[in-house]
Amino acid sequence: MRMATQSSSHPIICASFNQDNSCFAIGTRDGFKIFDCNTGKLLYEKVIGAFVIVEMLYRSSLLAIVGAGEQPSLSPRRLCLFNTVSGTALRELNFLTSILAVRVSRKRLIVVLQEQAYIYDVNSLEIKRIIDTVPNLKGLCAFSANSENPYLALPASVTKGSVLVYNVIDLQSHCEIHAHCSPLAALAFSSNGMYIATASEQGTIIRVHLISEATKSYSFRRGTYPSTIFSLSFGPSADRPDILLATSSSGSLHIFPLGLDLNDSQTVIRKTDKANTSMSEPVALRATVSVISFSGYFQEYGLRVNHKNEAAWSLEHELNLLTAVAEKSST
């Protein structure tokens, strides 16, 4: 699982994992960095100014980057397709309003503005479709890069938690899902694009829907009191995802088992700052949870869950992203 938590007034402005979770990128006040998830090595760094969006295309040399506007050359209305091998811009796309989100796959480039979403052919940069949306001040969206389920999800209402699911290859609306009574706060597709998780601004209930039938498959209670959901993330799976994670303003990371052979699949596994490393019963689930904090750390936790829904956490790795230095190749 790959996640990012959100906080304000910290040196890391943005953080995102690539499509196969092998790398992640961060944007800072100084530039952007790319790291290898498995080794923690800093693979690439560019110091040219502040960035609010840095999106990778798998492990290729292509990046989609958007500046924070702190200098004229890094306008938040300009999308730059950047080549990490040559260290130069390949193409630039300019818009009338600020770019709020960017997503990319091997066939499509998605640019989300406040009231529009642009769908491009990623190779020719031909505009395939412009979707008029409801006001989307936070640029909320989810994108499945899976070739069999190439879906884009966008808010369909400003008063309710409705989701528009759009097929970016067929260029047609696939379905609309009425997920919550309150406006949406977070969206995420499973790695195979078959399921979508949603959370509302209320933040107490998280739901999972099957895209093909636009039906609710799971509903989880995160807590009793309202909380802002910062991110949702599914565990990787070729078929049905087995786990869903959520980070929130409560300061905890919640894990929801999906269809596991546990006593109660609705049980919430809650991760706080304290780690529990002991367990008495046989393990039913093992997972590695990767977290990027906006305070500047990459952490990997080992998680074990038994059939009694008892969870044991252990911090396996921790990396300071701000002090990491790229290895120099020998000549």
C-alpha cells in the first residue's frame, strides 16, 4: 500500500507514488525529488523552485510537473512535461486557471481545473475531451491507469457525495455513484480499477463501490466524530483488494479489511503513534504500509493481523527525504 498524509506549513508541498508503487516523487520549496520505494535511494533531484504537482509515468523518464507560482517561470497555470534524462522540458500546456490535479497513464494525460477536466492523448497531446464539472476547488479526482478499467472519477455534486465515473478511452460517462449525503473529501481506485473508495467531508463513513455495477460493496465507520480524510489507498491486488487505508486529521491511520477471513470484516485496525509489536494468535494478514509525511519522512511499517482482529505494528524503515543525497556514479 502506498499513501501520503497531509499537513500544512511543512517543507514538502506534494507527494505521490507512481502507478506500480515502485517509486514516489515529492515537491518542495526548492524543487522536486524522485525516490525508489524498495531501496529508499534518491534517484533524481532538480533544484529550480517550488512545485505543487509532480506526477510520474511508471519508472519512465517522463514527469508532469506544475509550479507553485513563486516565480514567473513556474506558473500554476502551466503544465510542463519534463524529461529526467535530458533535464529539459518536452512540452508545455498553458491554461486560463490554476491546475489543481494531474494524472497520467500510458495512453492518457488528465488535467483537472476548478470547473473542467481535460483528457489528452499522452503521446500526441491531442485533446480528446473536455469535461465540464461542478466547482471542484480542491481538484478532487481519482484515476485508474489500468488498461482494462481506464476510469476517471470526479465529484458530480457540490451538495452531495456523488461521483461521476468516466471512461477515458471510450470517452463516455460510465456511471454516477451516490456514495454519501455530504460532499466528497477523498476518492481512490483499487489498482485494478474495479473498485472505488469514497469519503465525505463528514469523514465518519468510508464506502467501497464496485464500478461495473455501481453498487456498494463495503461500508466502514472510521469514527464517531467528524474528521477530515486526507487520503485513501487500496492494497495492491489482481482481483478483489484485501485492504483499504485512510489517513485523517485525527492523527491516525485506519485500516479496513475487505472480505478477509476474519471474525468481523467491519473491524477497523487503527494505527497511532504507538506501535504494538506482539501477537499471540496465528497471522491471517501481512502487509507493508508505506507512508509519506509532509514533515519530510518516508516510513515503512510491517503489519500483522490475526483472526481475532488483533494487529501488531512495527516500524521497518524510516528515511529523511529532505536530507537524502543522490549517489554519484563512478567514472
